[in-house]
Amino acid sequence: MIKATFRTCAFLLLAAGFVAAVMDGARSLAASALDYAQLGGTVAGLLGERFAALQPAVERNLHPLLWDPVLTKLLLLPTSLALLGLGLLFHRIGRRSRASIGYVTRN
């Protein structure tokens, strides 16, 4: 049941990543230059005012070095790349195990 949930989430994340890539491509064609939506801007748009409270919460509850070198670099990634990567990770976690057909009788 858990693997099915991971597969469903992987499908949704891959679909969202593909849509974001198409939107980035259309935006780049319209601007005649490489233009993509950064993950930080997308998260800020989704969270609104709560995004400003994310940095102090991470620094206070987890570790200060987690915010500055790690999360600031991740928030600069393109949204499509982040969604596709997370979707592939979920797909890998939720994949079905190979059926073992037969067995070896030799020693």
C-alpha cells in the first residue's frame, strides 16, 4: 500500500515537473533568453508570508549551516528540475520488486 502511494506521488510530481518544464520553455521562447522559475520563488508563492518564517525556523530547530549553504542553493534550482528529481526519487522508492521466476537447483 505504501509503495502504491509513492508511485502515485511520483506520477503527480513527474507530471507537475513536465508542466513546469513546458512553462519554462514557453517563457524562454517569449523572452528570447533562458528564463526559468526558481524553486524559491515557487515555494514563496505557495507559502506566502510563512516563507519568511522558514529561515529562522530552520536555523533555530535544525542547524544554522543547513539553511545557508544547503537550502539557499536548493532554492535556486529550477522548479521543473526539482520536481522531476523528486518524482524520480519517489518512483525509485515505490517501484515493484522483480518477480522471481523459478529457482536455481545447482550448488
